[in-house]
Amino acid sequence: MGIRTMLTVAVCAATALTGGVAVAAPGGAHAGTAGGTAATTVREDFNGDGYQDVVVGAPNAPVDGQLYAGYITVAYGSAQGLGPAHTTTIDQSTPGVPGDPGEGHGFGFRMIPADLDHDGLTDLALYTSEPVPEQNNFGSVIILWGRESGLSGEGAVRIPGPANNDIGNNVIAGDFDGDGDTDLMMAHGWGDGDLEQRSVLYGPFSRAGEPVREQRVTMFTSDNFMSDPAVGDFNGDGIDDLCTFFSYEEHAEGGSFWAGTPEGLSTASTPLPSGSSPAVGDFDGDGKDDLAVRVVPNGIYEDFPTDPGTVKIYYGSASGPSTTRTKVITQDTAGVPGVSEKGDQFGARLGAGDVDGDGYADLAVGVPFEALEAKAGAGAVVLLKGGPGGLTGTGAKSFHQDTAGMPGVAEKGDHFGAAVRLLDVTGDGRAELTAGAPDEDLEAVADGGAVWSLRGTPTGLTTTGALAFNPVDLGILVKKARFGLNLSGDNGAGLYSY
């Protein structure tokens, strides 16, 4: 694996979205939300076999001659972990999936796993950047329903929306009223006047994609753009809360915390500092979710490509993410492997989960532009350990394609760590790392991409038994796919490059 990659990484300024989902990872670690509600008992298990599953996005892939149409590959968990033998690939030409492959649709650009109809099986909501002519809308959210036979196009629907509107931006799942049913927050039509709104669509959803009710919340002004929502039970009351972040052109414009209540999402918010690529987990085990974000350098998104990278943790409190109890971690933090260098982008992607089964969430930190000797942009993932005091650099470990036992060879421009996810795909109570390298070359084919899976153990991640797979292994479209640019429930949709 991994010959050379020289193509430019797509810039998705201010769109590195989070992956909060209404499930809890094993061992007390939360993958995007917590809260102890009934919705959190549903794991990311699309076929109900008890193993968590991962969906790999290839949103740049051409399909039926349409550039950037995109496809997804569902990799099902098992006692042996992930692997190419137990996968399903779906795109908009798959029978039952609404629409047709189209240029720029980016199917797999953003994928939210959640049990939307409360049948005990995880479903998948996908945002696509497609026009919907029959409604004169731009954008849609397509639901693929979980089934014991796995995900397919059978019965798939678009969530209905008002005509002549923007649909689906910022979609994220959580139980915002604590009733045990999963809700979606998303763009569902424009707001009034110069104020912008988002909708909370309360579940359970019907098989026609209809919510039980809709709540409109004014969240920002027309001078701002919303990016990077995150969901978790940050105040420990058993109801999911929402964190949103905003930008204007290249400038970060701060964030907001919206508490969940028994009546639904609060319409009033408290301010948060700016952040990008958030991940949510209970890193100190106090029963309140904590928020980890990539710090926006100098408050300017355009400075990301030259950014060494800084991760900041806001610990949960009775009033939400605390702005006084925080922790800053870089590659210069004691115990963290590597050195903080220009353009490394430590924290470009973040993922939370309990790797060692000790009841504390750990944090996978993507460093996709890390140089390995002369291999610029080869990429790495650093695992930070949680504990009673929260995240520290103590015991942190780095993994890349040149780590002993890893399949493949690190090469310039692979961008290993461009997507990261910690989920228990083996069912042993410890989370495995799934990591994408979307610019991994496959033989003579540019930008095929690949993903890796590393086992969780009582001492952390191990390369023993590590595996990798790519579109060639799956017998599917390869060229310019950027397979592994996105993973279901992760927190972004692109990379910032020079």
C-alpha cells in the first residue's frame, strides 16, 4: 500500500463538522453524546448483531461518470474486527436510494448514525449537497434504515422539507428532550428576516422520514456561518445538549451552548469560545461529558494550513462546558510524542472512546500533515489517555504507517489520520481505532485511499492484529475516491491544506 500521493487535499474551510450521535461507547466513554437516556443504549450497530459498525465515506469518488458524486462502504464489526469480507457499498445508484449520482453531491460527505425510528437498530442519516428539483431545494438528508440484513437502499427516504429552501446543513443527532427518542438538529428552511434558524426535528421518525414535531430555534445572525456542532450531556442531567460554533468568512466568531430540557432544546444559549473539529467524551469519569476542540489559530481559519495544532478540553460542569476548568495539549506537552511543528495540524480530527476499558474516555488526535523524516504529510494519530484528572500527555502514544506491526508504508502525502473514530467493533468492551488515509495511493491509481483498524487492549491500542483495507480489496471504484476521508459519526468533512 501507499505509493505516492501528489494531489492537493481539498479545502473545506469552516466545514469540519462534528460527528455527535445518540449512542454511547462501551466502558463509560461517549461517542458524540452521553446522557443516560434510553437513546444512548443503542450502539452504532446497523444489523443488530451486537458489534459496532463503521461507515467509510468516499465523497470525492466519481460514480456513473459524475465527479464527486460519492459512495459509502459499511464495514460491519465482528469478534475478529473489521475487514473487507463483511462490507456493503452504497451510492445513489443503489436501488431504493433517493436521487441519482450527480456531480458534487458528495454522498458520504457527512454521515450521522442514530436509531431514528426507535426500533433498536442504528440507522444512517446522510447529508448530500444535491439539488432536489421537485421541491426546488438545495441539499437533502437521506435516511438508510438499519436492518438485520444490514444497511441497503430498501425503504430509504429523504427527510421532507419546505420548498425553496436549504435542507440538511449541520445535521447532528441527540436526545434533546430526554424522552429516549433520537432527534435531529439541522437546517430545515431559512429563518425570518436577517436571523438564521435551525430546526430540531423530534423523534421517533416515521418510515416516511417525518418527525413527531419540529422546533425552530434562532441560533445566529446572517453575518455568521454555523459549523462544527457537537452533542453531549455536558451538565450531567441525563438530557443531551448542543454546542455550536460560528465563523464569518475566515474569522472564527465564537460558539454557543444550548441546554437540553424536558421540553426540548433551550432557545437561549450561553457563549463558548471558538473551536473546530470537536469530539465529546467523559475524559475524567465524573458523569458529565467534556468537549475537546481544535483551537482556531489566531481566530483565523485561513491559518489552519500552517498551524502546528492545539487541542483544548472544556470539562463538563453543572452549567455545561466549563470555560474555567480547561486543558490545553499540543505536541510540546510533556509525554506527547513528536514536536509541535509548522503545518502538522495536531487535532485536525478528533475522536473519543474508551480504548482500554477503564471507564474513562480516551482521545484519538489526528495529525494528518505530520512529517515522518522526509515524508511530508505522511500523517499520524496520537492517543491521549483519560483518567480521574482528565486528559494528559502521560502515556500518550503515536501510531503511523511506519509503526512496527502496521500494514503498509508511510509515504509523502498519505495524510494518515485525516479521519479517526474510536468504536468497539469487536464487542470486548474496548474501543478500536479506525483511521483513514484518503490520499493513500493504491498501486498506480491516484487518490484511492484506505482505512486502518487497530485493536483496543487493557494497555491501550496495539498494532498486533492491525489490518487495512481499500477500494481495491473491495472490488469497487478506486480512482480519485479518497476512500477514508470521512467516517460515520466523525467530526469533519475535509482537510485544510496549503
